[in-house]
Amino acid sequence: MMLEIARFWASIAHFNEERGRYETHGVMGPDEFHEKYPDSDEEGLMNNAYTNVMVAWISRTAQEILDLLPERRRRPLGAKIGLTQEEVKTWEDMGRKMFVPFQEDGIISQFEGYEDLEELEWDAYREKHDNIQRLDRILKAEGDDPDRYKLAKQSDTVLLFFLFPERELKQVFERLGYDYTPEMVRKNIEYYDHRTSHGSTLSFVAHAGILADTDPDSSWERYMVALESDIGDIQGGTIREGIHMGVMAGTLDLLQRGYMGSEIRDGILYFDPKLKDRLEGMSFSMPSAAPRST
């Protein structure tokens, strides 16, 4: 499956000779408020940053998977799916040459051209509406278009900082030839936090995980919103459509992987707890290894 995902992205990526980089066109990132450019008849966007970084990651990961397989497994698998060395070489290039759009101040652009969109008057909309999570519906009801503005339904670019351990994401960026520093991370999180309406409750999970180190109070507040989202029906009626299993799973993942900082590296389980004052009494069941027979 991983090999076919890498193959799919290789089939639709474009190599820009002028930039010397691979690009993706006609895509939509996790945001979902932006389906196309303002006043454009063409669907999709160019070079969504989250998408392109994930493409670079899967391109590299596909190669690592092949390297892990013994020859007796790798050869028949390659023959079964018709994998060629040229494809693997393309994946290697994409892992090092995907384009990631940046603004001049080091902010990762959610997609190419995002910086040219208009700023939304957030305070005015908060004063006018009790809940602005679904800004797309509000704007369209007013005859406006969310494609025009620097906003996001849910975590998009910053989702990268949630999904990857810092050391791994740093490796991906540096392999692509881009700087990755704690200051760059902080600036990007702050920039998009002010421009995200959290139209999906999953967004609260991602932002809570990202802010666990830098702003524990805000992190815990967002965690509690996600935890109570179905019980409290915070989106005003969506519970009738069904509960959000993704958010339920996300709140558990946030405890285990985010707040407890559990991570497996080189076959060893590590913990790096955060918000320890909020997690009193939390424990894990750690089964011991089965005794070896002699």
C-alpha cells in the first residue's frame, strides 16, 4: 500500500525545471475552506505545503520499506506490481526536491499564493456570531467566499508539527534543503493559530498537541473542548448526524502520544511527559515479555 501511495504521487507531481523542484497542482489540503483560487474556474490549489511535505516523506519511506525487505520478498513484490528502478529513482528525487512554499518572513505558506489572500476581520465576526467555527457557511450566507481569505477550517500546515516527532520533521525539511529551527516552528504555529476557525473538532486535538510544550493552559483548554465536543454538541446540531469517532480516538492519542510523550525509537519505548499536574493518577499497563523456554 505504501509503495502504491508513493507511485500515485509520483504520477501526478510535476517537475518545475526553473525551480528544480517537484510540484503538485489541483490539490486541496486538510483545510477544506479553500477549494480553488478566488475568481478562478479551475478547481484545486498549487503546492499545498502539508501535501508536498507528506509526499516527500512517503517518497523516502517507500524506499526505506524496500530496503527493509529481504531480496526473496522484494523481488517478487516488485514483479507483482511492476515496480521499476526508474520509479524508485524518481521517489528518491522527490524525497529531496519537493517544493514547499514560504513567505518572506519564514512562514510556510499553506499553499502557493496564500499570502496574497485578504485578511479576515476576525473580531467583527466574533462579535456578530456566537460561533464562527463554520466560517464557510457564514461567509457564503453573506454572499462572500472563503477562498478569498487567509483562514483555515482546521489545522493544515501546522498539522505537520502534530503528526511528526520534531527530529523526524526536521530531517524531512533539511533533506529538502529548507531550514528548520525552533523559531520557525513557533512563528508558524502562532501565525496559523490566529487564522484557524476550528470548523472540525479534530482541529482542537491537533492544536492541543502542538501547544502542549509552549502553552500548556491553552493546550488543556482545547483538549477539554475536543473531549466534550459530542456531549456538549458544540457545533449546534451536528450530533444528530452521528458522533465523531475520530475526535474520540484523537483525545486518547493526545493523552498517550502527546501529553505522555510516548514514542518508540530503535525498538525502545520512551516517555517525555507534559502537563504532569493535569494527569495525576494516569497509568499504563505494561505487559512483561513472555518467559523464554530453556
